[in-house]
Amino acid sequence: MEKLYEKYGRYQETLKTVVLKGADGIRKMKEEMDHLRANPPKEIEGRRVLRIRDYKAGTVVDVQTGAVSSTGLPASDVLYFELEGDGWQCVRPSGTEPKMKYYYGERQSR
């Protein structure tokens, strides 16, 4: 296993779940996703956002150049932010409960 870590590096991932209680939970999840799509962050946790994958729209946007390409994947209500320094954040609403899921990952130093 150590040889694989030496070759590819170590990665750390974590998940944060935000429960949106009450009858408004589903509406709040939609509003959060709509807001992120209309106002994508320029940085997350102090790291610049490099590319934004919007799986609902089926697009990958290079933030610096504005170039747009296709994800080539089926539509899904998911946003994935590629960050400088081998980091990423993915956001999606739960499909079964009024919860927002925030996934984070980053490459650790060798």
C-alpha cells in the first residue's frame, strides 16, 4: 500500500450533512442549489475554484478561460468544484431526506 501512496499520493475526504428541518426543507435544498448555480463561489476554504462541473446542466466550466465542455454523464442535481492544490468540493441534495450533502477532498503532502 505504501508504494501506491508514494506513486499517487495520499488523499483525505470528509462529508458534512446539513439537515433542513420542517416542511420547507425540500424548498430550501432547491434554493441552495439554484443559488450555487447562479452565484458559484470563486474560492472555497481559501482555494481558488478552477473548474465547475454541473451535472444537472451536463457542463464543465473552466473558470479562468470560460471554456465549456460536456460532462458526458447523465443529468443529476450535483455540483462539483475543482480547487487549486488538488482539492475539490461536491454538493448535492439528498434524494430521500431534507438534507444537503457537502463532500470535501484534498491531496495530502507526500
